[in-house]
Amino acid sequence: MADINLPVPGSDFNTWGEKLNTAVTVANDQGEPANVRNIVSTDIATVGSDIEGALSAKISQAPASPPLSVFTDWWTTFQTGHGYTSYAGGAIVADTDDYLFGSQSLRTVVTPGTPSKIRNLNYTSPFDWTSKHIVLWIKADNVTNISELSLYIGDSNFGNYYRLIGWGNSAKQTLDNRWTPVVLSLASKASNGGIPAQNNAEDVQISIASVNAPVTVWFGGIGAVPDMKAKFPTGVVTFSFDDGFDSVYTDGRRIMDKYGYPGVLYIIKEWVDGAGKVSMDQLHRLENLHGWEIGGHSYSDAVHTARATGVTPEEFEQDIKLLKAWLRNNGFTSDSYCYPGGEQNQTVIDIVRRYFNTARDTEGNPKLNGLGYLDPLMLCQTGPGSGALNAIANVADYGGWAFLYAHKVGTGGISFTDLEAQVEACKTAGVEVLTPQQVVDRLKG
Ligand SMILES: [Zn+2]
């Protein structure tokens, strides 16, 4: 008796019809018991909708979204002769097996209670980081245990210096063992001694501290990238709203309408038209009449609750396929996504990359996104609290992208007063308010 092989929901993309026909034919030929035919007939609807979703999503997959970068003016990539030495903490060694640029990186082990400090004083050719952001490439094997990452930059043997904070206790935009660009600017300034000249930087020190357990850290390079004020003269702010509460339409949009500002709403598809949730009509109005983006958050409520990392990669990909297909099948044009709960890992990121062009992380991270180097799938957010107003002021002064977020507007969410204050701050500072797709399109253009 021949085997009956049904197509597998969520896969067999190019052969499912053939497999289904074969299975039905074999079942009929064999006079197979009714339960097999029942499997075919009852599952066919599921298989059909899955495949429809998969095919639609495949057609509407986002183009690849590589990091957007411009020329980096390297200060060092830690090749032979780099001139950096250990000033405190663990020794530094050249790692010729694990590197990012050239053919080696620097590696150190950071012991709790003993921060590692590596520095290079008196660069023979001082550099100019006026109108630039600093990018520090780093990797760590246990990000959670890093309690601080700072960069000191100055002159006169640190007679003058700025101390810029890359990561604080709960502010890490990365994953374990992932090379990550930490973008710093004067917006990241924690303190200073004297007033160093930005056009004459001679001294650089990286300080990194750990808690609980030793952390192995690799340094790939330090350099400067443009602040991109040429394209975004006063910086840029995005207002994002997660999940799909109806108050985003009734009150979020109402408040932002004052200056015609668009936002992005990351929706859970199964919430649409639910009680207290945004309706399909409102979604269309937001996109078509108010210039908003309708981005994706999850298809099913269950996956949103479980987080992308709480289901199997297959289950997650099925959800995101259906989400993207649903967006496209209903006329929404966004390629923007937001990780449920901000939870992601490399597998999740690699799946998202196939369907969306940008993805916002919701980790508690006070930093701004630098526009001279941007990983569109690791966009960091600035919370709805007082940090939002600082972020707006910082992008106006120093360039960059402040990505604000909220859920509900009004009771149980961001207050009308706070949202109004953010909107007014953008207007007063002359900061542009754009959606994620608009930002990325201008960077690419
Ligand atoms: Zn959410």
C-alpha cells in the first residue's frame, strides 16, 4: 500500500498542490478508510489558507534590509600597531580568530568590581569629530552582566574630556556574541572635564564594567560617521504605538493632527475590530488620510503574548508570514515591524529580515539611533516618560533619530498631557516627525 503524504502546513511552498493531489488520488485509489479522506477534507481548508498566506507573503516579502551605513572614518580597527594599552583591569590580547575588520580584534575579560580600561593617548594625528557621531564596534559573551560601557574622548592627556555613555545597567541594544555598533554623540554625554576640542581629539579610552560574573569582550573598531544632518537637519522623531488600541486613533491621531504629524501603529491582527481596539476602517483612514504607517506586531494574540522567542521558529515564521500577507491583502503598504515585548534573538531577527524592512526593539534603552550607521532591524526606542523630551532636544541639537513609543493614549497609557508636550516639543525644536519607512527611504535616497 502506497504511503499517503499530505503537504505540510507552512512549508512545501512549491509542491503543495501536487502533494495534495497525489495524496487524495492515492487515498481514493486505495479505497482508504474515511478517516484519511476526512483528514484531507478537514485539513485542506487550513492548508489552503496557510498556503495562501505563505504565497501572498512571499510575493510581498520586503527587499533585503542590510544595515545602512556611510563611510566610517576609522580611528582604529585594532590591527597590529594600534597603540592601545590596558590602563586598568584585565589584559588585552589580539584575537586573530574572532574579528570583524581586518584580521584581528582586541579581546579582554572584564571581572566584576574591576572595570577594564583600554586607552590610547596622544594620537599622532588628532581627529575631528565635529558634526559626526562616534561608532564603537563591540561584542560580548554575556551582555546582561555588563553594567557600564563608556567612551572617554579628549585632549591634553585627558586634561579635557567628554565621558559618553554607551550602555548603562539596563540599556543594551544587542545580543550575546553579536558584533554591535554602539553609536555615541554629545547626546550621550554623562560628564566632562574642561571643554575638549571636537576638532582636535587626541585621547581615547574605553571603560567597561561587569557585575555577577566575568564577561569576555571583543573590540572591533572605533571611528566616526556623519551625523546625517545633511539629510535630517534637525534630527528626526518617530511616534510609534503598539498593539492597536482604539485610543491611538481617537486621541493619539487627534493630538498629532494639530501639526499633521504621522505616526506608526504596530498592530496585532487578531485585535482589529475588537472591543476597545482599532477598527479596519480607522486603520485605512490613518494610512490613507493621515499619512500614518500601519506596521506589523503579530498576527495572533497568542504569539504576541508568548513573544517571538517563546514559540518555535516555524510557528513564529508562520505568524509573521500571515501578518505580512494580511497587511498586503488589505492594502497596507508598510514594511515596518515591532518585536512583541521587544524580545528577539538572532533566529527571530533573521526571520523578520525576510518580511520587513525595519524592526523596533522595545528594550529599555535611552539611546538615540545614529543615522550614519543604522541597523534597521535593531532600532532602539525611547520610552514615553521624561526621557522622550530629552531625546527630542538631543536629536535637534546633535542629530539622530528618536523613536518614541506608547500603547494606549489617555487612561492606562501615555497621558494626553505628555503626548501633547512631545508633539509641541517637536514643533518648537523644528524636529521632523516621520514614519520609519520615510526615514529609511530618505537614508537610501
Ligand atoms: Zn505589544
